[in-house]
Amino acid sequence: MLSIWIFLNERNNIANLEQKELEAKANLVVESLNPVISNIYYWSQYEFTEADFTANHHKKFEETLGDFMVGMNQYSQFRLINKEGKETFRLIRTEDGKIINDKILQNKESRDYFKKTMQLDSSAIYVSPLNLNREFGEIEKPYHPVIRGSAPLFSEEGQKLGIVVINFDAKDLLNSLNKNLTSSFFIIDENGNFLSNSSQRNRELEHFINPEETAGFYKANPETWKTLNRDHQGHFKNKEGFWVTEKLNFKNAVSHLNLIKGNYAHLESSNTWFLISRVSNLNVLASIENFYLALLIINLIFLAVIVYVSNAEIKHELLKRHYLNDLKEKRNKLENQNILLTSIQKKLQIWNRQLKEYNNIVAHNLRAPTTSMSALVSMVSGSEDYEEVKTYIPQLNKITGSINTLVQDLLVYVRVLNDDRVRTEKLFVEPVIKSSLNLFLEIVDGTVRVDLDLQEWKTIEFSKVYFQSIIQNLISNAIKYRDPKKKCFIKIKTHKVNKKRILSIEDNGLGIDLKKHESEMFKLYRRFHRNLSGRGMGLFLVKTQLESLNAEIEVKSEPGEGTIFIITFKKIKHHDLLSD
């Protein structure tokens, strides 16, 4: 029994060492691919134009790309492919290590990596499965195992131009993974095919070379493959042998990369590798041969004590880890709940204030017209002179018109309050602002000058309808309340403060006395220039629409000095960083 225990214990020790080795190999794969992901993201942010996807139009960055390829020995190709699948630029590394601009361009429309990359949104990166490189539809010889990193490319206006592709030559990586082996080592893809096989190197990647004759790991070891598909990791024994396994899911493995962790980009990949070692009984026996001899002189009593203490210590450590993990999980849940409650509390505070505003509007603004109507109705009902009654009808029409206008304004406000599922999207702000400016004749004919400074940021995640409404209302106010003694100008500028996006709209108009009117600025039917027409609805809607999407507005103004409206967009999502 003791001999069996020693054998099993030693095998477990070897398995633990093999497990650490497999973890190190998995880390090597991830560290090798991290530069590919970072480089693809870099080039996906390069300011390509539609002309760059025309053949022989790459002089401006050909030298830069050549230097980039020279410094990346594992990169065998760098390509630009237009949205029809045709290569427009192709750098390749020759067998002697030279970087050349290959003028023989191919059509990759049917390739799987092109189709999947073209379906991605901005800031998305695709990592293909490992396969053999093909040229003109045929597998290249000698065989070149490659992993492709690719990303879609967009113009500044948001138009999809094509994709950028980097071929990572995986031959050296696979050779490194097969060095210094003490057990049989395999790399299996998610379909059970051999990517690496230290026992039978001729069977590596056979599913690409002879797909009709392939007999992958799943056929040679069906019971083990079934266990792996149950998401089992670690080491286990079955009738096919003693196995140590490490599962490598590419998408999960690179989640710690700053690009992914910081939500600047996200990865799309179906790659899952199983790194497997098979530990033979001969290896175990060879490692404990001397140990058996030494154990003959060890006292069985001390051995029993050691076994007991060791088991107790292991059990205590496991209980401790379980307790700490349980505490950590509960703490994370509490933190998430606190974040959610804080968000809900803020939203409720805004709704509560808006509902109070609504109640005040209804109570105050409906009182006067309804009282007047009641008085007129009493006068009409008490009069027997038809001519006298006719004199009251225009007044009744005027009052009912005011009530109708008020009700319509209240309906607009209620729709904004009730619209808790406003559709947001990534907006390129410049075309939206310019299209809004073209609605005003004073700007089109040059009566009002507009200066745009949108360099700090160019995109935002927001409702397009709300954004247009906000811009139009603020521009309309700037034009309506311009100073007739001055040449009117409006300046629209983007900038950032503490990673928050700021949009400012400044004019040199009549200005507002904030000492008198600051608390009334964004309330319904508040007007600050009585000699000019207006209903006092615009700023009220601007404030409500911004608050509904977690944004804020403030105003700076003095009479005769103009006005600045400052909008702060608090929430920034990862994919609206595309063109910054």
C-alpha cells in the first residue's frame, strides 16, 4: 500500500510540475500574440483614406510600414484589403528575411478571416485560428503555420474602407513550445485536431494538408476528448492514460491587455487550444527509484504522523481559501449593488425634480387661462344679448389657443420624461453640427459667422435626435438674441476635462443677467428679453434631454458680453474613441 501511495504521490507531483509548465506555455502563446493585437489596434487607428485602398497609392507610409515589419521578426505579411476583398497593399518577408512590396495582389473575398473582419464594428480586432498560409488558393510550401490579426478600417466620416491584416508566423512559437519536453506533448484545437504532436510530428496540421485522411486527437483518444469538452482542466486518469491539461481561450486570455481591459478595443476570436501532456508510468517510476530505497529506512510511525499533519494542513488551507474566496465574492456583489443603487438614486432624484417641475407648470400655468375661461363662460351664460355674446368669442378663442399650446408643450415634456429607452449611437459630431447650422438662413448667407474647433474629440455615444435638437435650440437662441450693434459670431468647440468630454457654444449676443435669472434659466416659459419673441421652451427641452442621457449643462453670461453654454458628457464608452 505504501508503494502505491508513493507512486501516486510522485505522479501527482509530476502532474503539478507539468501543470505549471503548461501554464507557462499558455502564457508564452498569449505574450507572443499581445504585440499582434496592439499593432493591429494601432494601424486600425491610422488615418487611412479611400485613396489608400487604391493600388500603388501608398508611398506616404510604405517606408514606415517597412521599418515596422523589420522590427517584428515573427510577422510574415502586412496587407490592406479593400471592402471588395481585393488586396491593395502587400508587404511580405522573404525566406532570407528581406521585406519587399509584393506587386502581385490577390483576391481574398472568399477567405473566412476577411468575411468575419468585415462584419466587425469600429475598435474591434479579430484573431483567426491557426492554419497554413495559402497563396492563390493553394497551401504554400514549405508549410507556414500562421495566425492572422485583422481589424476593419474606417474613414474619418465613419465609412468602412476595408481591413488591415498582419500574418503572425507561428512556426518558431510551435518549435519553442516543443522544447525541453519530459512527457508527450500535444496542442489540440477546439475541433480536436493536432496543431502540435511531439510523438508524431508528421501528424501536425494534417487536417489542412489531407482533410480526407485526418485522424485527429478526438479519434485517437475519444474518452479524453469527451472529458476535455466538459471543460475539465488540471490532471486526470482514464483508460487512455494519465493526462495533464491546460485550456487556453484566446479571448479570455488577453482580457488583461490594457487595450481590452481599458475598453479601448474588444477582441473577437473563436480560438480555443488545449495544451496536453501525457505522463507515462515509466517516467514516474524512474523519478522515484532512489526514493524507494531511501524510504526503507524511514520509520513508519513518523511517516504516519507526517501524512496526518500534511493532510490536516492541506485541509486547513483549502478551507481558508474557500472562506477568503467566499468573502471576496460577497464583497464584489456588494460593490456592484452599491454602484447600481447610486445610479438609481441619482436617476430618481432627477425624475423627482422633473415631476415637481411638471406639477408646478400644470398648477401655475393652467390656473390663469382656466380662471379667465370660467369667467367668460359665466358672462356668456348670463348674457341675453347675442351681440354682446359675439364680443366674447374672440377672447374665448384666444384663451383656448393658449391652453392648447400649453398642453402641447406639456406633452413634449412628458414624452421626454417617459422615453427611458432613448436609442444612442456613435456620432461623428462635425457632420451633425454642420447639418444643423445649414438650417439657419443667417448662417448660410454669412450674416452670422460660425467658428468650429472640433479637434479635441470628434465622436460621442449619444442620441442623434437629441443631439440635433440641443444644437439647433442653442444656435437658434444665439441668433435670436444677438446684439444688433455687433457683428454676430458663434464659436463651437470640443475639449476634455478629467477625461470627460466638453462641448461649448459661445456667442457675443445680448447676454443674460444671471444674478437675477440664474435659478430660472432652464425652466419652462422663462424669457429674459421681453422685447423679443419666444415661448421659453428651448432651454427647458435642452436641459431635460441632456439629463435623460447623464449629461449636464451650465451657462456663463453677463449682459452685453454674450453667453457660453457648457455641456458635459459624463459617460464615455470604449467604442467612441475610434477617431480621437
